[in-house]
Amino acid sequence: MTSSPPFSIRAVSAAALSFALLAAPASAQSNVKEDSVVLQPDRVTDDAPTMVNEAEQALPDWSKANARALLAFIQDVGKEGLFTKDYSPATLQAAIDGNDQHLLNQVATDAYLLLATHLRDGRTPNAARRQWFMTDKDAENLPLLPMLRDALTAGNLPATLARFNPAHADFAVLRAALPKAKTKADADAIRVNMERWRWMPQQLGSRYVVSNVPEYLTRVIHEDTLIATHKAVVGKPATATPQLNPLATGIIVNPDWKLPRSIVNEGIGHTIATNPARARAQGYTWTGSGKNLWVTQKPGPNNALGVMKMEMLNEHAIYLHDTPSKGAFNAAERAFSHGCIRTERALHFSGLMSILFAGKTAEEFGAAIASGETTRFRFEEPFPVYVAYWTVVPDGKGGVKKLNDLYDRDAPVVASFAKDGRKAATVLTATAPAAPATSATPAASTSAKPAAKPAAPAAAAPSAPAAPEKAADKPKVTAPTVSGIY
């Protein structure tokens, strides 16, 4: 990710910038406001697990060697930023030492499903993930039970569990730094950020844009190569930028700006009512009046979005854009916006987007900038933009550095470490007659739960659940799983 860009990309970047600079109008230096973030309520309910009918899909058969490998992984799971106690090692040891094969299958499967869930999806319950709206397909790409059965057959359970870890090199740096932490606070900070990596898709893709809010930086990745880094201005604490991963669909040069109601009410509405000539001079046009006043700012040097806006599909009204207020990029801490991400060197950024992702030539991009007209370049293939929140990041020297937690989002995650973590994403539910309980059976054993009813998910389930595991990857069964919504 951090390798130097190839010559062809450097040439594209230089060409885009040179054409843009020749064509661009002079930028104003004023304090402006851009679109406000649409604040969404936090997700506080965890996704309900997939309920798999044990009578129709037999328990995986655990050898004692495989169970011992699982136990060894659990006992050493602290290096993954997790906690051994969560996975009932004493109960698993007792099952290994006993002679009840059915009990061993139950206990080992329970422990694996919870551990694999935490490795793949994170231990942190949704209630502690402040303003987190990431989505992914890890449940489809890394299905828990099919991977378990393959691992038990091949005898490579530790390697299979390791596959659930995030694949990005930055996660590996955090993992390596954890045992070197000098204080508990330092270790917890690293664990928090290992968790945040797990909340994201395991594979980010070969091309994407990522903005790390506490770092005030936006990076462009193309063909797995870091090709550009831009300073960013992010949301003020009162209008904090959320964590999300929308698809970018296009770049707009010379955008107009449709003002949100909150900003109309803050001042421009009064200006229109009392001094319309001044409002027109600033590029504003409008229709209606009072509560039905709709205001647009035309493209130009005073436009709050500057010379470009990247379209990003999301309900939060978050996107990357330019700004005429260039002085904000000189500050060390740049939390000034209404939630959107202002992007330094916006001509360079939009040139890269137009040429590399929309298939335009440098000449076409330069002409669009020079025209002063609003022009949309649609991306040939939409790609993700990750708006992330890492407060511990690689320092470029093999270690890590701590950033300011400007929205105070770390503390709830640290507090969750002392509580029960996220439940298993997949649960095997016994049907009557259930296996008899014994003193060695864990109280939270999934197999000890009553039979699941084939009814709709409970009302507490989230309105937009993550995708279920791929049906094609599951062993053939004679009946569907019960209430699979994870």
C-alpha cells in the first residue's frame, strides 16, 4: 500500500494537475459552510445470529487433537487483542479430558463460533461503536461453519482461525505492537484500533479512497498502490464525521451547492430577506420564501464546495469536496467542517478521479474545469470510500503512534472489554430431544438453548441486517436454517 506509484500513474497525476491549474479560476479565501452531516442514531442492537437446526445439520465431529489446537489458540488469543476468558477454556479442557464425544462436539463448536465471530466481526457490541455505519460481506466470504468443517478435516484449525483476521498491513503492525505496549492504557488503545479494523470489510479492494478522521488525511489507493495523500478537514465534534464506507459513483467539477435547511436558517435566509443584492453577488439563487425557501449557490470561486465534489451514496450526506477556505489546511488539528470531508489540493484529487476512475483524458478534465460549468464524470466502476476512525496508526518506522481521539470514541470500546462481547454470529440450536446437560456444559452453550421457532426475527433486530452466510457454501441439508439474518 505504501510503495511508490509507478511512472504511468505519476505521469497521469502530473498531467491532470497541470491542465487543471492552467484552467482553474482564482479561488476565494473566505470562511464558508458546506453541507451539514445528517446525524443518524447509533446502531445499538447487535444483529441476531443465524440459527442452524442441529437436528438437520449435524454437529461437527471434533477429534481431541483439533480440540486441543482450538484450546491452544484460545489460551494465546491475547495476542489477537481478545480475551481468553470469553471462550471458556476450562470448560473446553474438561470436555477434552472427558469421554463424552457429543459434549466435546458441543463445547468446542460453541467456543469456535464465538471466537471466529470476534476475529471476523469484532468483539465490541454495536452499543459501544459510536457513529459506526460500516457494512461488509465478510459473513458471505468467510462463512463460519463451512470453514470449520474444512479445518477439522484438514487439521489446520489455527490457520483457519488466523484467516478471519483483517488482511491489511496496518492491522499487522498493530498486532505486532500490542505485546510491546508499556502500559495497560497503551495496550487498550491498540486493542481498540484492532477492533475497528475488524468492524470493516476484511478485504478493502484493489482501489479505494480512505479518510482517517483523527489523522486528518485522505489517501487514494489504485491497484493496491498508494498514489496520493491529501490533507483533510473533518467534522467538528458537534457535527462529527461518522464511520462509513459508501460507494463513490462520480466526480463533479464546478458543482453547484444546494444548501441544507440548517445552513439556510443560520444566516443566508436572513441575507436573502434583507439584502437580496448581496446574496446574488455571492452566487446565491433561490425560490420560495420563509420555511419554503430553497437556496442554491452557483459554481464559482465563492462556492462552498469549491471546484469539485465526489459523489458518495450514503444517507448521512457525507462526501469529499473542495473548499475556498484554504487556510484551514495549515492547522495541525483540522476539525472545522459540518461533517463532510474537505480535501486539500482538490484539483489534483479530482484530476486523478476523472482520469483513473472515470476514463477521461487530462485535456477533457482541464476543459471541464475551464468551462466553469457543472460537469459530472461518472466512474466506470464505483469503488468504496472508507471514512474511518483509527486513533493508533503505524508511525512509518515499524511502530505505532497515538492520535487525538477528537470525538471521544475510544472510551466506550475500552469499557466494553470488561463486559460480555458480541454474541456468536452463527448458533447451532438443538431440537428435542436435546442432549442432557451436565455440570461441564457451559451455561451459555448454544446447544443448550431451546429449539428455535421458524418465526420472523425479533423486533429488536436491526432494520438493515448484514448479509447471511452464502447458502452455496453450506453443507447440503434437508431443511433450511432457522431465521438466518446475519
